[in-house]
Amino acid sequence: MLGWVTAPIVFGQSTGAQAGDPAEALFRLAEEARVSGRAEEAIGKYLRVVAEHPASPWAARSGLEAARSMVGQGMWAPAMRQMQEVYARFPESGEAEQALERNTILHRLRLRQGQPVFRYARTAVDGQALRRVVDVDMDSGGRVYIATRQSLAVFNESGALVRTEPGDDIRGLAMQADAPALFYERGLRTGPSALVPIAVPDQNRLREVDIQAGAVTAGEMLIADRRTKAIHRVSPSGAYLSRLASVDAVRMAVGPQGQVAVIERETRVVHLITADGKTRPLPAVGPGYLLRGPIDVAFDPLGQLYVLERDSVVVFAATGELLSVFTSSAAAGAFRTAVALHVDGAGRLYVYDDDSARLQVFH
């Protein structure tokens, strides 16, 4: 999955609060603390919004963000209780549905004892007519987007083909406000707009890009360029912003709080990149797991990392510990040559397998 993302909150935007709203002001202070790495302070401020402004539209959002920050600190049980409280106290809010979905993720990964963490659910798409699949994504309405090198195919929730759009050397796909952003070899295209060419600085001059992967984050795009062997930040209009990190990446994902994971081309090492460009490799071998040749990466809404291998999915907590190793076994949903992964809001896995030419769902 090249660029699954739940967009982080952008300071300066309001979701219904009035100017000078103390709940919004406190929420923004919590966000600033979180972005600066002061997680405990952020959690405290989020919970103050809930306690001091229970009738504010910011209260449910703050409760949900407090829970997500708790997960990032390894506080699984408090996070689950916090999401249960959001669901109970704000039942009519959109955050209540998200809290239920995220509690489902934690229950699946942490509380299923003696049971398979994931089970085959269904075949979402029969992709027999698709060749050279490079990415899978979904919009908020449940429509599935499958990008191949030569086309973008859109399917409804029942798996029926809605439309096919031709392309020319598509390298990646990401959703931007429910519109597909397509990354091509030399540029990007969002929705029905024309292809936007991109050039990046290299040895004191601009060079056209050779994009290998792309992702969408708050207000900008990330592209992995093979010529400069680096990841660059560009605007949706194609304007160059800055270099993020020097990694020759072939797959990329952005998490719900801006964290970036990539797969390096030659080594197949998974690298984690912070907002300031600091890069660290994810160990290929650790207690309970072995990464043999990662194919794709994705994040769930809680910031947990999923690494796709040809025949398995390895899941890591936001704190870095191993959560699960899933190998499909059901005959109906087995995959052996997986090429793309998407994780939805409820933590369900969408795995496209070249061998069966199907997109399988596991929950």
C-alpha cells in the first residue's frame, strides 16, 4: 500500500468551534505537545478538554486522540477504556464509530487468546483481468481502488467493477479527501486533473523525477525518487518543498500521526522516518519474527505498522514490539504471492495476491 493515511490535524483549521473557543485552544495545545513528543502532557490536555468541556464538539475528538496517544505509549488497557468512554458518552458522534473500530483493532491484536488473530472474511475483488497490480486503497464510502501499471480500477462494496481509468506507468496510489492521487513515473495526478510534472534538485540543478512510490500527508505529497535515491516533499501542485530522507524506497506508507515507513529497494529493509527526517531501520530479525523480503507496508488508525511478505503479514506496535505474525491458511483465502496491502479503519487486511488474482479480506 503506497500511502494509506489518516490525515493528521492541521493547526488553524476548525471543525465547528467558534473563534476563541477554550476547548479548541486546549485541544491545539494538546496537539502541539503531541507533535513535539511530549505524549504524557498531550494526554493530560486531551483529557482536560473532555472533563472541562464535555458539551463541546472537541470533547469526543480529544477523547479519541487521548486514546491514540495512549496506544503510542504502550498503555493498551487505558486506551481501550478511553475509547469505550468515547463510545458511551458521545454515541451520536462520528468519533463513537471510530472508537468502536479502534477498540476492535486492539481486541483483535491483544486479547484474542488461543485464536487466529486474523481470519479469512471474503473475496473483495476478483482481479482476473488486472495485471501488474501496484497498490490498493479505499475511500470513505467503501469503494476499492486498485492501481496497476496501466490503469486504475474502481469497485463497489460488493466487488462489482464501477469504472476503469487508463494510465501510463502508474507507480502508486493514495486517497486525498476521497479522490485518488496517482503517482506516475514523472509526476502526479489528483482526481480528473492533468498530470503534474515534478522536478527535484540534484547536484545544483533540477532533474525530472523517477517516482517509485508516493503518499499523501497533511497538505503535501511524499515521493520516493529513484534518481536521487531519496524521499522528497512536494505540494499537490507539484512545487518542490524539501528533501525528507535519503532512502531509495519502493514502497511507502504514512501513519495517522505523520509517521513514515518505507521499504528500501536493494536491501528490502523497512525504514521508519520521523517528521524531521531521522531514519532508523526496523530489525529484520527479532523475538518471534523474521522479515525475509518485505513487499508492502501500511499503518492502522492507531499507528501500528503492518509489513506484508509474500505469504504473511507481520504487525508491530507503535512502540516497536511485535504484535502478531499472520500466515493465511484457509484454502479460500490463502495467499502465496502477495503484492499489495491495505488496512482499513477497523484494522481489516486487504491483500492482493498475484497467484489467485484476487483481493482477499481478513478480519
